[in-house]
Amino acid sequence: MKITIQQASSILLLMSCVFGCSETQKAEQVTAPAVAQQTAQNTGKDDKSVADINKFNAYTQHYTQDTKITRSHATGHVGDFFFTHWKDGGSASLTMDTEGAFSVQWQGGGYNYVGGPGWHYGDKDRVIGYRFDEDSGANFVTLYGWGYDKTMDHANPAHLVEYYILQRWTYDPSKDGVFGKTFVSNGIEYSTYRSIREQKPSINNTSTFYQYWSKPSEPQPLGQDGKIIFADHVKAWSDSGWLIPNMNNFDASDDPTYQVMAVEVFNPPKDGTASGRVWDAATN
């Protein structure tokens, strides 16, 4: 009997759990079983993209029910929504359902965490709908993603860009950045900044890259529906000469060029939770 690439990946994943997974990883497999075939309808891409995404070691396939992720590095899909979940220590978990609802819980400690739901590729024309229900002190609650151009000189930080459209924050990144411009999008005033990260973890190994920031004049409220018109931010960054490389590729070594509504904490002083929901507002 012939098997698909996705079926083979699932078999290997299950076999690896029999011999090497921790009890936590086994529990994740039981509570959120992987589906062997991820269709083009799930991702909005063709069959080739489904196969290509499996190249990433952390990709955990497609879950069809509420899922709680606790391992150190995992990406995948819950329903139609992609997720990323990354930490370098400590204790943090991401819980998602198939409708884009999410909750991140973290414990205090000396570590970094970033994770949340969205899409496995960036799209400059995407309109992101969101609602935040709880935030007990995340450093950032933000639209977050990457662009990467493997053909550019890697000595040029512009070949790899990590971008943030902040919605809520406790740490102000603008003090370390170069100011770009102020603009209004969807009735919200934002200011843009650019900073640089030198030899830091990224979706393409340890690299030197730019960070682009859009920061509202004030944090966005809890309990209300909001909207991010991503094209407005791309234009604002471009007006300062800050261009985003390709946001729809699998060329990087560690993750696709995803676009998610992320919760980020670093060295959290105490336990906390942030929760909400994300959706594609252009289709609603």
C-alpha cells in the first residue's frame, strides 16, 4: 500500500514518541492527534506547500481539536490556523482551538517565550481581526512575523526582518530603535521604529537581522474587537526605506515565514496569562 508524505511523517512522529518522547509530549499526541493529510483547503496553498512545510523539525502536523502545546519548540496547524510556540527554558504553554481562540499561560522565571495563532506565511494584504480577553502582564501582545530573502547578502541585516505591530505591551522597544514616521491606520495612531539584532536566534539559525516596529500611541483595550490593516504598516515602513523581504517561503532553516498574533514574555517576574482570538477580517 502506498502512503503519502504526510502519512509517513505522522508514522515517524508516532514512532519517535514510542522510543524518545517525554510524558508531556506523549500527552500532547493523545489530546491532539495529528492528522495524516493536511489539505490545500486547510492552508490556502497548493499540495507542494503542504509537503514543504514538513521539512521543519518542529512542525507537528495538523490538529483537529483543542490543543495544548508545552514542548520547547513547536509549529503546526490547529484547524485552519497555524501556530508557533517557542521558549528557551522555563514553563509556558499555548492552548488553541480550531476557531482561532488562544490562551498563553506562563510561570515566572528567567527565560524567553513567544507564541500564538495565525498563518504560516505573511501576506501584505491581510487584514487581521482580533480580540484580547485577558492580559496579566505580557511584555508584548503583537502581530508578529518574518520576512526572509536567501538570495541577499547575509551580511546585510535587511535580508531577514522580524516585525512587530504592537497592540499591548509592558516593555517599550522604541527606546532602542531608530524613529521612522507616525501614521494613522484604522483610526489608531502608530509610530514606527527600526532596530537591529546581532547574532541572535531567528527562523534561520543564529543571524543578524532588522526588527521593524509599529507602536500605537496607547495600548489597545481588552474585551473589544480590533483590526490590523497590515498593508498600511508595510507602506509606512517602506516610506522610511525599510523593506520587508519575502514573507511567503520555506527557505529558512528553522521555521516558515509565519504571521501570527503572538504573546511574548522575557524573564517574567511572576505567573501570568494572555488570551483572545484571531481571525482573517478580510473574509468576514
